[in-house]
Amino acid sequence: MTAIIGILTLVLGAWTLNFDEATSQLTATHENQVVISGTLGFESNGEKWSVGVARDAVTNRLAIMNPQGLVFGYVTFQVNGNRLELLFHHRTRQFYSGVFTFDGDIDFRPESFACRTTADCDEQVLTLGTGGADSRNNDTLFAREEDLAFQIHAAQCLLTTLGNGKYRFHLSGRIDQAAESTFVFNLEPNYLQRRYVPYYTPIDRKRCPSPPTGWMSWNIYFDKATAEDNLAEARIGKQYLQPFGMEFWSIESWQGNSDQLPVSKFYNTNLEVNEKQFPEGMKKLADDIRALGFRPGLWMAPFGTGNEEFYQEHKDWFLHDSDGNPLGTWNGKYTLDPTNPEVHEQWRKIFDTAAHDWGYEFFKIDGMSAGPGYCAHFFEDPKVRAGFMDPDCPNPFERCVRTFREGIGPDRVFLACQGHVTGPEAEFADASRIGSDIVHPNSPVKWANILQQAGRTLNQIFTHNIVFFADPDTLMVNEALNIEEARVTTTVVSLPGQMMFSGDKLAELPMERMRLLQQTLPVCDVHPMNLYPYFSMLPVWDLKVARDFLNWDVVALFNWSDNEQEIRFSFDELGLDPQMEYTLYEFWTNRNCGTAQNEFALSVPARAVRLLAVHPLQPVPQFLSSDRHITQGAVDLTALHWDESALTLTGNVKLVAGNPTTLRFRIPENFVFQDARTSAARCELSTQQEDDGRILAVKLICEESRDVDFTLTFGQ
């Protein structure tokens, strides 16, 4: 520690502090390459006081001085490990009050994002982000690659993302007769690993750069889909969904004896194929799927089998009770011993064959962690463990999941069904089925299934796009649901940026329902902004969109009940400035909802959702919404610029060949729309003024998929 006039340097554990009295600049540097640098300030009764080096022999604190230079208080520094506290307190005579501020910048990790790690007991808003999105409620910076959290606590904390791991901050807190303020900075390694995810491993984005999308048969065909059924669906998918970004076509119930439930009787362990439904074999089907432009996927339930002959031939591979009776699970009448090395060799063999001989690129591996009949739980039973070849094996389930990854190889996508963040799936899988089946066997999708899908999303979305991509099960939008219910499940699946696998008979979908699927593709790159689970049905979900040219919110208002309800939120709850005025546009009903300040409420029908684009109100023409995707511009709008001198709004939008996109804009009362144009060849543009001329709808349609620029001209 050294001190000279007006300058203080302290080394306190992992932190080094430097203060320059001339500028009131405090820089705190952590040994793990985190730098905080900003200006300390204090104001009392409208007067600016100063902060300087202490005027006495105690040189490891700062002094708070009134305008006459008298010391009335101190700033002391306390360090406990990675935790740095700045305590602002009185000297002795407590007859003044004021507000401390600390304004500056933080240099953290390039791949980090701002979020929240301190929960409130009465929260009703799930907060999500895409891009460098910010919220006035954020209190943490989180680096996914390192599981590193940098937490900041103050009476008021505002974080602003600058990009490339740099942030601006404003902290403030009062000191008066009743309270003394503290600013806290805490660098916490292994934040999620210590709390929820013991096998924390960030997503391998070279192998799986975004949430997988595709189609699978079981929820509508159940176990009856044939090779031709799958290919017929794929041909429709190629026409209507592939242009929007659908990637995989995944095959279910293909094993021998798999044409009728239960799964426990399927021939799951030896690659025997159901020849009645798949007469040309699985390699031919993979080739046919790939020829249609999709990547082939395969469902497997490898922990056991219903094949009596295979069991008799490999009896010592299977688990038995103390009387010698075979132990069964959901996965098989006969369950494999996870501690037997020969079993692991068999698993490697069948997965390697399916991946590299047959050519499947996506594996949905079932039977993992859903409940007692699934193997993560089953292997923990002391009676079951007593039958292991190695009863002392500490990690049988981990060994299984590791072997599955070894078998399919490092270049295949692995969906754990169901996968838990608390288990080894987080290390070895790319994606996790977080929800139970969206339908019951041989039954249509029902509202109760949608509620469960939403509840599982709320509970587990906090690790999505961090350790693996969340799979809420297939998106079913057929007419077993009314249109409002179909919009609910579409929003639940898509707004948080989860995996989107369709499961309907595509030829039977009306175009209104097919469009719901199209409006989820491609999946938007969304991360959670509240890094903790929820255990109740939050009615408000807020996706914060940050783009280089514009920031806005997409706010879902869910009515989970059977009666019409008014859903209300404050802008403060959304982490927005409640003093500002906002303009709101509703996506599903194409309705201009006007402007609001401080709070907003909307009546939502029973079992329905309303999806609002929320923008700060501008005095000039402004973008409101796009009908291309439920994120209302986040995946299709790529540029936007207002030219004040020319009174033009120019932009660029991604179009899908032959599919119209309508962009909507708000026109203030002192502006008049004059003209719209695009320079793109073979692209049609048309306009329509709505809501007494205050809303301009601009429809664009192009013969090919491409980026299209547009220019809107206004007069005054």
C-alpha cells in the first residue's frame, strides 16, 4: 500500500485499487482480468461534496468532504475473497444526508451478457434477451464459456451493454440518519455449477451452433409411421418449412417390435429394424431424407430391450433382482447393467453404426431422467445397485451418457430425453427435452399438455443456450386446439428461442396453422436474463431485443385460466424506464394498442396469449412490428435508419421466396406518408394505411429468398 497527496493505491487480496483525488477516479482491478473504473460522487442538499484521500494517518480509506473541505464521512474498502465492498458511512456527527454515486465502465468477458441473479418473491415477468439486451433490473454480468458471474449490488444499479465485454454502469445509494450505503462487486466462478449444474459444460457451438429444428412422427402417428409416411411428410416440409430454416427430419419407432406400445417391448439394443414399416432399412431412409435437403435424425432408447432372444443370448449383460428375475424399466422388459464393460461396447457399436454407417446426424436418446422408471433414477435404487456387476460404481448413469457420446461421435447432435441440468447430460448432450410428452399415447394434444409445456419452460429455461438447448417437446398446432390455444403453444416454444420440432400431419394443416410453424423459424438466438428457476405460471414473458439499429421488447401476456382476464404489467417490471412513453402493437390480432406510460393492461381471452411489440415512442415515423416471425423483427429486420433531412426511413429485411412479409410503422400526427419503394429486382411492394392513417403497413414479396432494402418517404 502506498499513499501520496491525492493518490491512493491499495492491494487487498485479489483486488488492486487506485484512486486519483484530482478526478475522483477509482479503478478496481481483479486478478482474474476484471476492471472497474469510474468516478465517485456525493451530493447533499443540492451541493456537490468531494471524495478524496483521508486527511489523517489512516491511509487505506477515502474521505467524504463538504464544500468547505471538512471531513464528514469515509469510504472504506472491505475484501473477502473475490468480494469487494465500498462502504459509505458517517464520521460521527450524523446530521447530513445525501446520495453517493459511482459512474464508469466495466471490462469483463467478450462473450458475456447482462442478466439478473437476485430474485424477488413476487416476480410475474420472465425476462429473456437477444443480442446485447439490457434491463434496468439487471445486476450481473455472466460469461457462458467460463460459468463466471460478476454480481453488482447497490440501492440502484443500471448496467448498459457497450459490446465486446464492455459495460457502462451507474450505481447510487443514500446515506442519512437511518442508513449507510454499500456498493458490492462480487466475482463468482462456477456460478451455475455450484448451484444447479454440477457437470457444467458450455454448448459446443461448432457442433450445434443453434437450437435444432425439425419434424418427428410420434405425436401424431404414434408408433405406426412408415418410411413412406416420414418421406411424404418430409416432401411437404421441404416445400413449406425448409425455406424458413427447418433442419432435421427425425425417425421414431423404427426398431423391431416397435409398432405398438409399451416401449419396454421394443428391440432397442441390437439395431433390429421393423421391416414391415421400414422395408428398405434405415440407411436408405437416411439417404432419402438427406436427398430432400434435411439432416436425418433417429430416436433410440438404449437402456433395455423387450427382445427375449437377445436377452437369452446376453443374459449376463442384464440386471436381475436377488431372486434372479430380470429387472424392467420404461426402456425395456430387460434392463442393461450400466457397470458391465461389454454393455458399453455394445452401445458404442450400435451408435457408431447408426451414425457413421447409416448416416444419422441427430440422436434423440430416450429413457434418461423423467422419473422412477427412467434410468437416472432407477440406477440410484439400492436394490438395483446390488445387482450391478460393480455395485461400488459411483457414477453408473454418467458412464452411460459418456458412452452414448463416444458412440455417436463428436460431430453428431445429441438430444437427451429427458435431460436434467443436475446430471451428466449437461456435459455430453447438446440439447435437453425439458418437458414431458405434449400428447398422451394415441390421444390428441390438449390444453393440459400446453400448460405443462409452459410450466416446464418457466422452470428450466434459465440454463437454455448456456449448457444445452431446451426442447419443450414438439409444437402441435393442429385443429385439436383452437386457434388461441395454438398461438399459446407457438409462443411458449418460440419466444424463448427453444428447439422447434413440429409433430403434426403437415398435409392436414390449414395454411393459418402452417403459418404458425413458419413464424417460429429460424429460431431466434435467445438467452435467459434471469439465471434462476421459476415454480409458478408467470403471466408475462418479456423478450428484450437489441440490434445495432434498434432496441425493443416483445412482451407475451398469457391468460392460463379458463376465463377472460385483464393482464397488467408495469414498465418498471419490464426493466424499462417508467417515465418514458411507449407505443405498443399486438402481433396475433394485428392491433395498434396506442401508447402508454408507467403501466399497461390488456384483456386477454381464456387460454390465450397476446404478443406486444413495445417501442419507446419517437417523434418521427418508427418501426413497430413484422409479421414474419413472432419476435416481430428480430430475425428478419437487418437495418433501419431515419434521415431527418430527407424525411426518409430506410431499412433492410430478409424475405423467404414467395412468402409475403408485412412491416408496420407508426406515423406521428405531424407527418404524412408519401411514397414507398425498393430497388430489389423481382420484388413487389405494396402499402396500406390503417388505424386512421396512423399505421402504415408495407407488404413485400420476392420470387427468391434474399435481403431486400426499402425506403419510405414522408412529408410534414
